[in-house]
Amino acid sequence: MLNRRNVFAAFAAAAIGFQGLGMTVGQASAQDLVDASLRLKWLTQAQFAGFYVALEKGYYTEEGINLTINPGGPNLLTENLVATGADTFGLSGGTDSVFAARDKGLPIVCIGVSHQETPFVFVSRKDGAVQDVADFKGKTITTWFTGANHVLSAMLSKVGIDAKEADIQPQQVSVTPFVDKQVDVVTATRYNELYVINQRVGKENLNLFVPEDSGVSFPRDTLIVSEQTTQEKPELVEKFLRASVKGWKDAFANEKEAIDIIMKIAPTLDRAQQEFMLGEIKVLMTAGKAKTDGIFTIDKAAVGSANDLLARYGVISKPVDLDAAFDASFIDKIPAADRSL
């Protein structure tokens, strides 16, 4: 995520960038393109580079789509916007967001999973008291109470620790409390906060606790549409995915060009951090089954594990029907060879 001081600047930059991109899209709309929108989960940054590359290079237009990319931000719920038809497609928080939305009766469907493994890790200092997960007991830990807290609880349970036996506190935007040694363990996304912590503390001075190492997996950044769209416009869904895959393959094949496109839209961003972010996003998107099945694959085993985890901790009232919530039929129509890097 962006630092708080950059939020408003990024919104302004995005507005300027979209006006420029809109000229091409506007001209193409005269060719009877189908209007559609993609709502992101946060503001413009390299985490979403492939979609911007696809838009810049005209891949959506080639598929007959007049696509508008709408940035996310504070207090914007992608699931609600897609469910109500305000946006056609959305990049939601993750499997947890899909399950929670379905549990509330929102008619959304996941058509592809971006991050094939948990995108956040738990971080401690090598010179501190926490050297393994068993050491979390009795320590001060900050995390996000939007899914990461349940992953943390599951990791603790694997070593026989109840979450109540640790001092778990809500994590704020800044990682300064960890840098200043006010907390023992902090949560960090691989592509954002970890970069800041590495810069301020030193990568060599950190311990990283990866959920998958504890047998816990939480795939995130899920592409969603409404049930109505899948039923009434299946070809639109297929075309959107095909263009998006091309954009992401190009972004990873030419990372400098991809960052140039992001910086054109949001010039206030730190380029070095965006380069780091794109590299970490590539790791997340090509992990797990994506190594053989290609990007945006839906790993039902990993998704099912997250489903059970959320039901166990009462985040959802009961396990969600996986086949109804996750429809792999659209992404599977794109050959694995065309989705592999």
C-alpha cells in the first residue's frame, strides 16, 4: 500500500493518467466496443501492473472491450461494487473476501487467483526474543484484522499456542513501532512493507515467518465478477482474462516498460520500491500450481484450505460452496502454455 501522505497525490495522478489513456479508449469506443470496468483493491501501483500494460497496449480493445480501470482506496469495497454492477470486474482482497461476500449472500464469483500463496509474512529481529513461531507466545505482535489475524492464529495453533496467549494488536499503516523495537513481530506484505523494513532495519537483521512453512496457505488478490455477468456475458469474461494474461506476461517480460507505464500514471511513487514490488508480485503469481498451470489458476486445494480455516475461526458462518464461489472454467479455456511465463 502507499504511504498515507501519498494517497491524495496518487488519486490526483491517477485521474490525470486516466484522462490520457481515455483518449485511446474513447476513440476505440466508436467501434462498438463493449464497455466494462475493472475495480482494483487499492491505488495505482506495480501490484496491478499487468492490467495497466494490457490497457496501454490495447489488448482489451483488441478483444472488443472498452475497459476503464478504477483504482481502489480507503472505504471502497470491491466486492460490493461488483455485486451491485457498479463495476464489471474487480480485484478483491483475496479468498477471504470472496468467502465473506458469499457468506453474506453477495452474488460474486472468483474467475482467477493472482497470488498463489500468502502474500504476507511475519517479521522479527534476529537479535530479538522471537526466533521461531513457538516464541510468539507472550510477545507483542501487530497484524491486520482483515484475514492476516486468522492466518496468524492458525500458525500459532500448529505449535500448540492459543492466540490469546500472545499480545496481538491491530497494525497501523506505519511499521515504525517495529523499527523502534516497540513490538516483537510485525506483519508485512512481501511487496510493500517488507521493502520498507528491509531499508530501515536491514534484510540481514530479520527473521521471516512464512505461513506456508507452517502449513497455512491464504491465496489472495482474486479476480471477481458478478454471477449475472458469468451467465449473461461469458464471452466478455473470457476476453477480459485473455487480454489481462497478455498484459501480465508483457509486464514480466519487460519490467522496465511496465514500471514506466505505472510511473506515467502515478509519478509520485518511488520507482525503486515499485521495481521491488513487481519482482515480488511475479514470485507470488508464479508460485504453486501456477508453475505448471499458468497464472490466474485456481488451486481448489489451497482455496479449500482457506475456506476451512475461515469457517473454523467463525469469519464465515459455514464453509462456502467452492464450486459456486470459484469458477475455473473461464481461465481454463486459455491454454496453460499461453498462461505460463
